[in-house]
Amino acid sequence: MKKLYGIYILVLLITACGGGDEPGTDTPVVSSDYINVPPSLTLLGDGQTSDLQIQANCYWTIRCSADWLTISPSSGGQSQTVSVTAGRNSTGSERVATLTVSGGKAPSRTVTVTQVKGTEDFGLTVSTTLLDFEAEGETKTFTISSNTSWRISVPEWCTIDRPSGSGDASISVTASENTDKEKRSGSIVVNGEGVNPVTITISQKAKEAGNSEPGLGDNLPPGT
């Protein structure tokens, strides 16, 4: 009887010490490492610095797949803001890089960074800034070197064979005869898309005085 009573007391003690069903007695759960980043980031084509938000509870580092991006800082701990910088994109098309953020026991995260195409640099030059024509009228040429569209305006006493176009071109300018006894001048203006106008100064010589009109003594009698 004493033996059974002892077993009963032992069962009561084990039940009292267990306490597994009482609130607050569960084994605490330890949080694992984590890293969270946005999946993508877009930068302007003419250059930009943008913020990248990293949420983490561990030390992390960033690896970049492209040399045209600058990351600052490239490592850190816990949650932090990182600066992502790209210069002007002059490749003629958009470009893409991948940032890989890893640390602790957290799975690595990636950010796709896209930079759009930069604004194209337009340019336009001409082979000369001065053209001088004879009074009788003649044709002269000049060349345009350009990566944009253009149009040309000339004085009314000139004509051109190609008033508009794009890219490189050779332009013929023809001056009509100058019947005045004074030199005349004007400007050829080449306007290009996205560039400042280019001016060519032109001039034309005056008509020389001729002997077509009879002289004062032409009608005098012989021997006078």
C-alpha cells in the first residue's frame, strides 16, 4: 500500500512541474537572419544618385555586376540606406546591372538596376563661314557635318540645291548676277535640331562700270 501511495505522489509532482499547458511557459523562438531589398531600381539617362533601402538584422555586403555603378556604402549592418550612383549613359541604349546583397545566414537578395538611354549630344558644323561671289554670278559649295536634322535659309539673290536634310551633306549655293554698282552681302543660316544656328557670311562684288554708253565726244565730226 505504501508503494502505491509513493507512485501516486510521484505522478503528482511530475504533473505539477510540467506546466506545458500554462501560458508563457513555451520555449522561446529565436528569429533567423533576414535581408529585404526592393527588386528593381531605375536611374535617369543623364546621371543620377538614388537611394536603396536595405532592411536587415545582420551584417551584409553588396556586389555589383557593372563598373558604371557606384555603391556607397557597399557594406553595413542592420537596416540602412545605400546610395546608388550612375554617370551619364552615352551607350545609345538602356543598360542593366545587378546588385547582390548577402550576409549572415539570410538568403541573398538581388536588385535589378536599369539606366535609361541618355540624351544624345547633337552637333553641327560647316566647312566655311565665308563665301564671296563674282558679280556675274557663280556657284560655290560648302559641306555640313552633322548628326541631326537641319534646314537652310539664304538671301533672295541666292538659291541652294538642298534646303533641308539630315546628317552630312554637300550644299551648292548659286548667286544670281549682281546688276547693281554696289557690293551686296547677306547670310546663309543653317538651323539644326538641338543645336545652335550656324551662320555663313556671303558677299557679291558690284558690277563694274562698262563702256556700253557712248562717250561725250563720240558724235563729234572728224577732225574736231
